[in-house]
Amino acid sequence: MPIRFYRRITIIPNLLYLNISKSGISFSFGVRGAHVTVGKQKRVTVGLPGSGLSYTKIFKKRG
């Protein structure tokens, strides 16, 4: 069974988070229902809170 590691640290409540995992470090910022995650790749997620519906767009680095 693979071992997983993930930790989310709140920097500014409901706005800015530091995410730490085995694969690296990233920052997430935004409000409930819409946020941006910046790390090895950029990810934008928009959702309808409480519904379980969301859309995620991943922007891969060029090169």
C-alpha cells in the first residue's frame, strides 16, 4: 500500500493556504467556490459550493 502525505497550512483564513505534499509545495488562494493553485503547475477551480459540482482547468508549463 503506497504511503501518502499531504498537509494544508492556513496563512490567511479563507484566502491563502500553503500546501505541502510528497510531490512538492504549492500555494492556493481564493474564496469558497473559486480558487487558484500555483506550484509546479497552475490550476484554476470554479465550483458551486455545497453541490459537489466543480470545473478545474490545468495550465501546463510550456517548454
